Amino acid sequence: MSDSEQPAAPATTEKKVVSSVEADLTKYKTAADIVHSVIKKLIELAVEGAKVIDLCVEGDKLIEQGTGAVYNKAVKGVKVNKGVAFPTCISVNNTVAHYSPLASDPQANQVLAKDDVVKIQLGAQIDGFASISAETIVVGATPENPVTGRRADVLKAAWHAAELAARTIKVGNRNWAVTDVVARVASSWDCKPVEGMLSCQQTQNVIDGKKRIILNPSEGQKREFEAATFAEGEVYGMDVLISSGEDGKARLEESRTTIYQRDSTVTYQLKMKNSRAVFSEVQKKAGAFPFNVRILEDEKRARMGLQEAVQHSLVKPYEVIYTPANTFVAGFHFTIALLPGGPSLISHPPVWYKPELVKTEKELQDDELKGLLARNLRESKKSKKKAKKDTEEAKEE
């Protein structure tokens, strides 16, 4: 997503009727600014020898500091809720996502190595309006020593897929159009979207809304997945994850789950006293957003308490999954709003990715996709008038 595609918050007048999402855009954008600043800092720290757990802890600390510095004036006597919308995850090479170890985990000593493909994901929220971003870097890469081989293929495929997904999430389009575009882009570099990955509509205090986009669905998912049409006033968090593997399939391994989220649609009276205490702590500290077990007071007690909550779907786990060994996964995540004036990227463009850092033998060959990529995210009024005129002239002929 290029800098030119970062529209300013729309100006309003007393006479103009402002859509709900436009009114909330400042909070979304403030959260996005914080996320951008944190990712920028983490990229500086993500060098050879850096510990993954240290990066995760630092990321969450910086989000809290950033959100703690804004919106401190109470509204009608009530403090504005703000903080982490998605805990910092540092997922390396064939780790797909959600990797954020605890000090007690066997993998707590993992460090970054040269040429590691590193996905950095995190989110911040202001008054429940969340901006989540992710991008991929390769440790030690420079213009003089660019990324090559399958690492480069998967990284370039993911970047192009994210760019084209952003141009496909527009009013009137269907969710399956995004699924198709991402798959077509990935195939240009002999890559596959990670099977079954979901992207969701967002609203206040909700990052996993009803309307969803699925990548590389299985046959069963194709039959069961609900079609949806994008509408004005909606916000989406788009998660693009591409694998260098031949089928995009991923599986669980030994890594322990550390990120969970309360499911506000489920009600159940927990039986165990410890489970109720832990669930109460979760509601108080994380609210509706995903959280890392790290934020809870007693890790051992928290893990025991979460078991009952997970069993009864009060809390859902964000499991750590992996593609096969010797494959790589690259990912980009952005938040986008469908405003009356056109799509508006809430997230900042990726910090690290530049064409000179990634050298591949393959390039995008699909003329239709190349044409779509050449367009601005939001068409100018001049472009719209020209397109309309061209259409009218074509009809006359």
C-alpha cells in the first residue's frame, strides 16, 4: 500500500451527514499511527541474535505506552477504553501466525538468524476501534544482499496479493472475489495461500465480525462458507498469508497456545472457582480483544482456569500452526474502511518492503491483475468521470 493511498480523515461540515465509520475514523487512524510506530521500532530490533520473546514483550509494552498517551479525557465521566487489540506475534519461517512465547515455554530462547523470514503482527485499539497490521521482513537483507529464491517468491507473492486484495475489497464486490484474486496472484510465484485463513469485518469492540473472507478453502469450506457482499460503511481486517509449499496446508505442532480471546456471543456459567476468577481477570484486562496469557497475574493458575473456558467456547484459542519444514510463509495484514468517497486504508503501508530488497525470476504475468495493480486504491473524481465518459462513448458506437 503506497503512501499516496493514505487519505486524510474527511473534512465535515454541519450540513453534511457523516457516516458512522467516518465519525470513528480518527480513532481508527490514531490506533494505526501507534501500530505503525511500534512495527517500525520492532523492525529495527529484529536483527540476527534478537530473542523472539523480547520482541513480543517490547511490542506489547510500546502499544500500551502509545495508547496510554492519547484520549485521556473522560467522556461523560467514563474513561476511554484503549490498549492492545492484538498481542505482538513474531512468527518465523514456516510458522504461520500467533507465535508469542512465554518465559516458561521450551521455545522461549528462540533467536532470529540471518535470512529468517519474520512476520510481525500486532494491533492497537482506541475506544474499541482497532487497527491491526502485519508485515514480513527477512533478517539481514539489504539492496546489496537482497532476498532471493523461495523466500523472495513467497514475499513478493504476499505483497502483491495484499495490494490486489485491497483493490478488490470495494462496495458491491463479493468476498469470493478476494479469495480468487489472492490465489491467482500466489500462483504467479508458484505459491499457495495458507489453507482456511480468515479475514473478518470489524466494528467497535469486534475484530471477528459476521462477514468474512477465506483463503484457499478446502472442498468442505467451499460448500459451507457464507457468501457476502461488501457494503458502504464497513471496515475489514484483511490477513494475507502465503506459503511457498505446494498446497498451503498447515498443522499444529508442539508450540503451546498463548493467545486467546473471549467470545462475547457465548454464555456459560463456569463451575470451577479458579476458572471464574481467571475469566473475570480476562474480561477486566482484555475485554473483547485477544490477549496473551502473559498479561494474567499467575500463569499456572491462568492456564488451568482457561481450560474450562475453552472447553465451553467462552474463550477461543489462537493456535500456532506450521507449514511443512523447509517452506516459508510471508504475510501482510491491513485494516481498510469502505467510505462514501471510496475505500480508505486505515493501516500504514508496510515499513520494510521495497522492490530492491526482493529479487525474483518470476513476475506477475496476468494482464487483468497488472491493470488492477496500476490503479489507485481510491479513484479520483476525474478518473471516475473519464471512465463514465468512455463507457457512454462505447455504448454510442
